[in-house]
Amino acid sequence: MKKVIYLSFSLLLTTLLLACKEADTGFSPGAGDTRITGTWRLVERLFQVNVNTTAYDSVFVKGYYKIDSTLINGQYIKDSVFVKDHYVRDTIQITKSVDVISRYPSSRPQTLTFNTDGKLSADGDSMSYYFPIKYYRVDTTYPDSLGINFYIYTNRANVYFQQGLRFKGDTLLFLPRCERPCYSKFVRAR
């Protein structure tokens, strides 16, 4: 009887686990914008990096009397000791954000390919940020600014996040939300 119960429980658990597997939902954000379709090569990025530095400082401490006590034969005896003038060294950790511009050579292309059906693919070791993104859509909701929605499939839902977008000839500029100005600049490859 126990074997039948264990077998039934195992089959039920296996069925539930197979039903939980994530499948392609057939999601499509629609047709891609003709201004962005094609392959774009990363040429430059401006981003912030935290830089840690250590500073050393010395502080002058004027002489003072220090109350001291010692245990002698089971009794505490209070005494005062004079501490001479001296310097105390202090270590200060400083963290600041520094702007860094990285340029990427064409010999090792870092590319994004925007397909006409709204699919996105990334290639190159510096493009790992875009690897989980499978779909895109150019957002023209606001007439004074252009944006791009990048879609990530997570928890059985397609969730998007937005970045600013600018075109100038064959140059594409992504403007992510940063504390200070930052961008990723691409040129049309194909």
C-alpha cells in the first residue's frame, strides 16, 4: 500500500514540475521601427565608476591626565598618569564616482541586431547587459522625446524597461537613466 502511495505522489510531483516549465509565450511587441532595424556596432560608452582612495591625516592631541586604576592585593588603586602631547594618525576612506569613456574597436565588434519583427539579439562580450533582452519596441508616446522599451521575459511575464533614444544619421544613442549623464553610442553596421 505504501508503495502505491509513494508512486502516486511521485507521479503527481513530476506532473506538477513539468507543468511549471517556462515555455515561449509567442510574445511580440509588434513590427520594429525602420529607423532602428538592422545591426548596430557599439563604438563608445560613458558611464560612472566608483573609485576608492585612502587619505591619511595626523591630528595633534594636547597632553592630558588619564585616570588609571590597577588591582593590587585585591584592591583597586586609582592613579592619574600624564600623557604627553602627541599625534594620532587617522585613515580616511573616500569613495567618489568618476566618469569613464570606453571606446570599442571595430576589430572586435560589439553589436545589437534589431529585427523587423521586434526581436533583439546581442553579440560580443561587452554586450552581456543585453543578452537577456529578447524584444524591443520604439516608444513614440511623447512627441518631444523618443524612447525604446526593452522586454525581458521573467516570472512568466514580459516586463519592459525604457531608455532614451536619439538618432543622428547613422549614429544611435541610448540614454539610460543615470545619476549623471551616461550613454551608449552605436553606428550602423548593416
